[in-house]
Amino acid sequence: MGRSENSNTAEDLLQLSQQLCFALYAATHAFNRAYKPLLAPLELTYPQYLVMLVLWEADDLTVKEIGSRLQLDSGTLTPLLKRLETARLVERVRDSADERQVRVHLTESGRALRKKAEGIPKKLAQAIGRPIPDIVALRQQLTDLRARMDAVAG
Amino acid sequence: MGRSENSNTAEDLLQLSQQLCFALYAATHAFNRAYKPLLAPLELTYPQYLVMLVLWEADDLTVKEIGSRLQLDSGTLTPLLKRLETARLVERVRDSADERQVRVHLTESGRALRKKAEGIPKKLAQAIGRPIPDIVALRQQLTDLRARMDAVAG
DNA sequence: CACAATTAAATTGTGCACAATTTAATTTAT
DNA sequence: ATAAATTAAATTGTGCACAATTTAATTGTG
């Protein structure tokens, strides 16, 4: 109000970036809530689902390799992978060639779960309810944003 | 590859929406990592910072009111607010008119902290490093997305 | 008025996320 | 070959996030 479009003050700028952070934070939580009922039949949490997606794409990875794909460290992954092992979806075995590494591979039921998971993204896409190009563009913007943030935070 | 732009199969669509979810998830975590060093001097976590932003905008709110602004429930807020109280940034008092409610208000040092926080969004905006209209557009898209997700998940 | 239903916080329990440290194996540079 | 440095997981501890339950106060209804 009373300020032209081309004279963004420092305050405007600050406020805007705050809103972006909060919008991101809120959208992520809303997404997680939307995923919950879709993942419930598989008895997976969203982070567990991400790990399964990674393994469905490339099986038999080390904890480190899974971590680099999802930007998570062993402090997060070790207990998560133990839960997946307890659920008989994966097995964790020390690499005999390099005993520091633990290789994670799918069990038969881990591979079988993929079938049950196939319907999920479609339902979620319906929930998003936007044209494909919009989804692509938004995804790309978020990926760029992440790259910038990573560059800042290391 | 070998598929025209206008023939998105069900699989494409599924894959795309998966990527959007993951991009959102990854961008949020990258944001949190970028915030950490900026919030460290204030000794606040990002969720604590969000609560302080809410209170700086409108002081003396009930736990419920804070929760509706941030989409968080008492299970999350009660321990967080107790930590802010321990840090002497807020005080929690039962409402004498309705003893079920707890009103949260800033202390003098809670109000004073705002000065130290003022520099943060600017640094973050620099980290984002994009033109204002792009930030506005992205924020709007995320807000819309959240609204759709909330509509689905209740 | 009494009592059922509702509401606001708090509590309990599970599961990330991440910093910091520890343990053990491997690599590198003497 | 051996000591130092590096690497991969695991562990420890803090702080969300959220479902489910509990407690206590208030409101609504017969």
C-alpha cells in the first residue's frame, strides 16, 4: 500500500524471504500429512518410503550411497534401516571386501512391496491437481533453490 | 527419449510427482541447514524462531492460536514453549477467565531478541539470490500447493 | 441443577534429523 | 612395515512432529 512495485525496501525483502521459508516449511508438512494415509497400508513412514524408492531404483547400496542420494547421514539412516530390517524389507550385511561398509539390499518382500506402492504417486498427483508443466517447473525451482541453499550451508 | 512431449504416460506422471515431493523434502532440509548458522547466535531452533516471529507480530496468544498459525498441535508446542520459557523469552500463564487456556506472552528479553533477529532474513534473501518476483511466485505456488494438500489430508 | 459432550493443554510413545563422539577398518605417508 | 590420517557406521543426546490418550475446565442439554 502506498509503495510502488519497484521500490522494495530492505524490510519488504526480509518479509518476503521469511514467507518463502514458512511456505516451504508448511508445504512440506502438508505433504507429509497427505502421504500418511497413502503409506499407512504399506506400514512405511515417508522417509522409509524414500529409502525404498532409492533401493527399488538401485538395489544393494551402502549406507553412505543411500545417504548421498537422500542427503541423510548414518545417524538418521542406521535406526531407520534397522526398522526396515525388522520389518523384513531389507537386509544389512557388512561388505567382506571393506568391513567398514554395510551394504543394504532388498528382501523378496521388499521387492514385492513395490507393487503395492505403485498406486501411491498417482493418487498424490491427483491431489496436487495441477498441469504437468506446472509440476515440472515447480520441481525445478525447488531443486535450484536447494542447490543455492546447499552452496551456502555446505 | 523417444517419447513426444504430449504423451505423458501414467508412469511419467507418477515419477514427476515423486520428484516434486522429494524436491520439496530436500529443499526444506537445505533451508533448515542454511538457517542453522544464522539462528545459532540467537540460540533458537527454526521452529522456535517461527514461534517468536508469530509472537513478535501478535503478543499474548494462547497455545491454540499459535498452533493454528503454524499448523502445530500442543504435543509439539508445549515442550517447545517450555524451552522458550526456560530461556526467559516467554512466559506461560493460565487464563483466569478460562483455566483450560494457557496464554503465552513475550518477556522483555523476548521482545529485545527481535533486534538481533532483524539481520537474519536479509542474509537468507542473499542466500536465495533470486529476483524478488521469482521469490514471490515460488512462495505463492507453495502456498497453493499446501492448500491443495491440506484439502486432501484434512 | 446434573451430567454428557466438548474443548485446551499436557502427556506418552514412536520416528525422524542432525551434531558430536566413538569404534573399527582402511589408506596414506613416512 | 608402522604410525598417522581418513573413512564408514554406529552411538549418544537434543529437539521437533504427530498420533493417541489423559486431565481438567467449560459448555450444552435434559
